Amino acid sequence: MCGPHFCSMKITQDVREYAAKIGVSEQEALAKGMEVKSVEFVKAGSEIYKAS
């Protein structure tokens, strides 16, 4: 599924490149990325919808 702000094929390729860059498996790269985003979410106030 692709669109102007989302392309699953591009995201998959980005994950593969990131994993190769840091020397881990794709699954480990995904876990690390989710951990980073989780910390960002908590630091931003843990709100799903932000008031603009």
C-alpha cells in the first residue's frame, strides 16, 4: 500500500538499510526503533492526539 505519505515498500527498505548499518537483524532493528519511538511518545506526554 502506497500513498503520498506512506509507502510500505520504502519503509521495508529503510528498515533493511538501517539494520545493515548498525549490524543487527531486521527484527532487532524494528525492536530498537520501537523502543526509541516509545521513549519519544512518553517524553511528549503520552497523548495520542496532540492539540495544535
